[in-house]
Amino acid sequence: MSDVTMLRIGILIAGLILIGAIVFFGRPRKPGQGKRVARDGGPDLARHEPTLSEQLQSELGGEGSLGGETTTQAELELFDHTLEGGTNSELGRRATEEFDKIVTLYLAARAGQKLHGPDIVVAAEKAGLVYGHMGVFHRLVENHPERGPVFSVANIMKPGSFDMAQIQALETPAIAFFLTLPAPVNALDAWETMLPTAQRMAELLEGVVLDDSRNALDRQRIGQIRDELRAYDRQREAPPLTKPARW
């Protein structure tokens, strides 16, 4: 075979290789081809949508706010949700379901933490609360439990009760103290019982006490609540207005 023939064969082979390379690298890529794919157990590079529990924890993350709804709506929903769950115990049952005012405090976990069921139970017992009606904790009038709760403590997570069968696994961002008026004692005395109880449990649970607007409870707000409850007590003690007699 001559040198010229060998040269032609070499050129033909090189040309075929070049054409093959052009065809291979010039093909359109399939969807997803060339993108980095996370390995099993590796980080997910897609945008992460927060779960409901994460959203709740985010709202409760700061010491200054629980965020969200208006105070009145939140308080009434909390009361209604609590009525839905719980046990059949009569301990802590109100004499009547009628009420005209609710005063609420929240005990929230600090940022990045949650309150755990067993710790809540221990703290409630140390603070003098009893577990009873609706599956929540109550402060009762000493020696007169039949009068109903001075105030109650519920879970902010629906349905509001503490299921003792699942208490070991219970985690919540906050619990709520609610004083439903009229109470078995006057409103101011009930408040003066609920406030130190919430503060004591906050110490035991390493949480923070928030007011009804989900702001850190301060002296100014405490004074405002006391004034409101004094006015409430005065209004209930005042004799009903009567029309002047006609002559």
C-alpha cells in the first residue's frame, strides 16, 4: 500500500472521528441533564417551604411576640378549642358556661426551644394546679372546688387539652393562662393569683411570660390590667340603676 493511500485512509478516519464528536456534543440535553443532583442524605438544593410547626415556632421565636390574630378573637378561639377536648372530670368545671370577659397570659418557650409535656405537668403541680375538666390544669378555691376554677391553663395547640396518655411526647411552643370572668372570687384577686403562678411556672420551665397581645409582660401592662379588673369589680358590685318614680 502506497504512502498516498495510507494518508487518505488516515484523513478519512480523522474526519469520521470529528463528525462523531460534533454529533455527540451538539445534541440537546435532556431535562435536568447537567444539573447538580443531591445525593441520598445530602442537602436538598430546592427551596424549602416551612411546615406548620416551623411557622408556629417562628411566630413564637422571639420573646416579644406570638404574632398573628387580634386579642379578642384569639382568646375566644382558645376558650372554644379548649372546650372541645379533655376528660370527663368535673374537677375545675365552671358552674356556668356564661362569661363576659377573659384575661389571658401566655407562657412561651424561648427562641429555638419548646415546652415539653412532662415538664409542664411537674411545673403545674409545683405551682398548685390540678388536672381536671377539659383535660387542662386549674387553680381552685381552697376547700371549695365545687365553685369552679379561679383560672385555667391550656395548651395553645388545638384542641387545647393535655392528653396524659401522650404527655411524654407532647411538645408545644406555649401554654395559655386564662381567667374567665365572672370567677368564683373577685376579678382582681383572681388576677393576683394567676400572675405569680404564671411567673413561677415560667421560672420552672425557663420560659417567658407574655401578655394578651403576645408582648413581653411588663410593669406598665400589669398596672393596666389591675386597673381594668378593679373597674370590673366595681361595676359588678354597683347596684343596678333604677328609674326615678313618676309622680
